[in-house]
Amino acid sequence: MQLHPPGAICIASGELARFPHFTHSMLHLLRPSGTTIEMHCGLNVAANFNAGVRRMLANPLLQWAWIMGDDHEFDQTTLLRMLDREQDVLVPLVVRRQPPFIPVLFKVPVEGGPKGQFPPFRWDELPPHGLIGPEQGLFVAGSAGMLIRRRVLEAMRDPWFEVGLAGMDLLNEDVYFCQKAQEAGFAIYADMDVQLDHWTPMSLRPIRTDEGDWTVAINLGCELQVALPPYFLRQLMQTVKEESTEQFAIDQTRPTVASTEAAVER
């Protein structure tokens, strides 16, 4: 990996990070020497990001801002790999955490459509590797993990992030930022080789299958429920080791998953 100048990691959060996996990721993140972390708390995400950018620009040594929410998990090399791309504005590949779980990458809005709504990319439209940008139809993107170079922020006016200006009832501070950045002459790119986990609350519900077997369903909201196959739960009981060293009692009189599958094959 290349050597890079320092920058500022600008985090928007509440009083505490919502997911411990975010804190764990941030503690292990590799970053250029001299990089600062700006963690601003409050209900206004745009205000939190703007506060971080202001402090970043006040230090002439800092050459980029990495925008981050507290509901993400990432590899320790994520930031360095994005810096290696040397783009003005670059986002990783992130999935929206509500159904239908689309990539947070959008095209030019349909003429006459609702203000602030943009057609999303479908998963089968994305290449397996490399960058996509205006050449592939990318217009705006979410701000999760958005890497912004200092020259972009200096060319734009404070506030950089604003809510309610791209759709009256929508926050859209991220897509509005993208629109303003493009008006200032900078393109938006997305890196298919850098992915960001997006954490979301969910519930686990005991349910019966159509055959009457008990299993567990993952309730993802919006009336979307994914049932785990019963054999998968049995396999977990045999393979998962809890950090608490809890030992699961396995009924040795019952056939194992492996023996059941072998019998089916025969």
C-alpha cells in the first residue's frame, strides 16, 4: 500500500456507539500517521459531519475526511485501500439496511419523478471488481465510509451536509452533498473491492415450519421474515463454540446432520 497524508475520520454518533462491532473495527483500523478522529454526538447527522469537517479543515496538515456512522463494521485495511484509489470522492459498497436491501448507489432521477428519489442500481448491474462512476451511470451515493479529499471540501461552501433540500420529507444529506460536489466539478465513484457491513437491529422468533418442526426466524422488519432451516440449527449446535465455553449437550441418540445427509444421498 502507498504512503498517504493524514486526514480526519469524522464519526456521527449518539451518546454511545450503537454497535460494539463498530468500536472494535475503529480500534483496529490502520490509518496514516497523524490522522485524527472527530466523533460528534447528536441527533442531527448532517451537523455532526459538518462539525468534523470544520475541525479537519482548520488543520492544514489534514488532507481528507472519511465520513462514518456508528452502525458499520469494516476490515482494518479499508481506509488505506480507499486512499490508494486517489479519487476526489469515493464510497465503499454498502447495502441499505432495510428491505429490499439495495446497494446505496443511485442513478440520475427519472424526469418528473418525486424530488429526492433516485433509481437504485440493481446488484446484477454492478461489476465484480473495480470502480464505477459517472461513466457507468452513478449519480449519487450514501455517505457511509465516504472518503472526501480536502480540495473538494475547500471548493464547496459550509455547510457541506444539509438535510431536507433533496426531498421535503427526506434527510438525504448524503445525496445532496453528492449533487453539490458534482456541481463543483468533482465526480462520485464507488469501489467494488471495498465493502462495509451495515448493522441493523433484528429479532429472532421461534416458529414452526409447514411440516410442524420448530426453527428460528430472523425478523428483519417490513414484514420480511427469513426462516432458518431446522437442519442448520442442529448443525450449529454441533459446531458453534461459545466464548463463554458453554458446552451444549448433544443427544447422541439422534442422527447427526452428516449422517442424515449421507442417508439421503444413498
